[in-house]
Amino acid sequence: MIVLSLLLAACQEPFSEDRHDLVGFRIVGIGVEDGVAKAAVWSGEGPWHEQTPTLSWALDGEPLGEGFEVTVPAEEGVLSLTATSASGEERTAVVDVRSSGGALTVARQAVVIDGLTLEERRAVTGSNIETAAQAGEAVRLTLSTLSDVESARWMSAGGTIMELEADTADFLAEDIVIDDGELISREDAGVGRYPLLALVIDGQGGNRWLWTDAAVGSSELLLRHEGRLVVSDAAAEPGLIAATLIEDAIGGVGLSDVVPVTDTAEQDDLPCIPAVPMSLSWIAEGRCARADVLGARVVLEVW
């Protein structure tokens, strides 16, 4: 698989928000996978879209087509995207076409963070967790398979995300304001799940991303899927499961009627899904509108 991708959208467009904050309609990633243009578009509401955005692609200024399955007929050049929301908001992004590494995974630790400086946080040792940290703890997230020239940039929908190392960040369920290195305010943001996005950049255009979540003080039953923590009505062993997609106010969709399966036979025929098993990133990125998949029976991998 060849992935050519991504830009750090907050550096490309005149956003007034901090680059760590997932707010407002925006492009968070573009690229090419297996010769097809790909995009990650944040809706401004959460990791889902009520209506799919319109995507218009160009290579070196020449139109390529529209949508999520547009062929890119070259392995180098300048890939550009204009994304338009259902309400008419328009965003543009440009990136050099470069190959990058493969899929990312994330590991989580629970940490107790008092001091917020880099040195203070580096001195804190965490304990491994599968899903949620306890109330009052932070979540330390570490990405896999980063090369020596790659580093991660993180965004969160609520709470505060703070980079620690090239592959690691701390998520705090707090609203923290720091100005010119001085702590202005630090307030509890509440227990629960928080959607995140990790963008991995190599400085040459060969970048990649992972949708993920942090959970603090949550008592929900959560299954791990790719980088996500997905609310479920039943536990499941690692492997393929079939489930019905239901509405979830935080993650966009949750899982009900969960059963283990050995193949993809239970997958409903959904026009927006390019392959099976399903990836919930297709909902987060706007390929599948949430209304079009609620109630559908899907097959996906959990671990």
C-alpha cells in the first residue's frame, strides 16, 4: 500500500483556534492510497458527518474529479483538494505527493499529571490501560511504527492534548490555558470520551494520520477498533465481529447486537463502503454520512 498524504490544516488555513483543537469544518488530511485520492475531513461536530462533504481534486492544477474514489495517475506532483460542507463552507488544502509508512496503532497509559512542563511530565511513569483511565488521571498515547524522521501532531475535540515525545502525547480531561509559557487557567472538563486525531509528519510531505479517542472516568463498555474506543453493548474477543450501528453522541456511532464472526457475510451492502471489513474512519472522514449507516449491519475488526 502506498499512502501519500496529509497536511496540518491549521498551518495551511487561517484558523483562529489553537492547532490542537478540533473545531469547525476543516480538512485534516489529504493523500493517495493505492492510486486513489483520500481525505480526512472534520465536520465540526464530531467524528461523523450528517451529510457527506463535496470533494474536488486536482493534480498540478489539472482537475482530477470529485468524491472519495478519484484515481491519481502519478506518483509525484502537487495534490490539491477543495472540500465543501453541506452548508456551503469551503476549505482548500495542498500537499506534495510523497509515499509514507503504513497503518498506525496506538497504546494507552494512565498517568497522574500535576506539573504541566515538559520536564515534569517526562518524569511521570504511567501504567498500561486498554480503554479508560480513572477520573483524575490523564491518558498517555503512544503511536507505533514511527521512523526517525517522523513526529506526531495531535488534535482533540475537548480537553487538552500536550505533545510529550515525537510519538507520544498526554491527554488531560481539563480545559487548560497557557499563554507564553505561563499557566492562565486549569479547569476540569468532565469525565467521558474525547475524540482525537494524530497526524504523523516527516517534513517532506509523506505523512499519515490516525483517528483515536481518550477516555477518562468512563464506565461504558468500550471496544478497541483501529485507534478508536467504540461504545458497545457486549464485550468481544479480538478479531472480527458483526454489529448493528447505532447513534452515539460522542463517537458518532456505537455498536449493538455484537457477535463474533469468521467472515464478512453479515456485512450489509452500503454504497459508501469501498471494502470489507468496515473501518469507522470512513464515517469520521465523511465518506459515509451517519444517517446512511445507522441501523446497518456491519463487520469490523476489534482488538
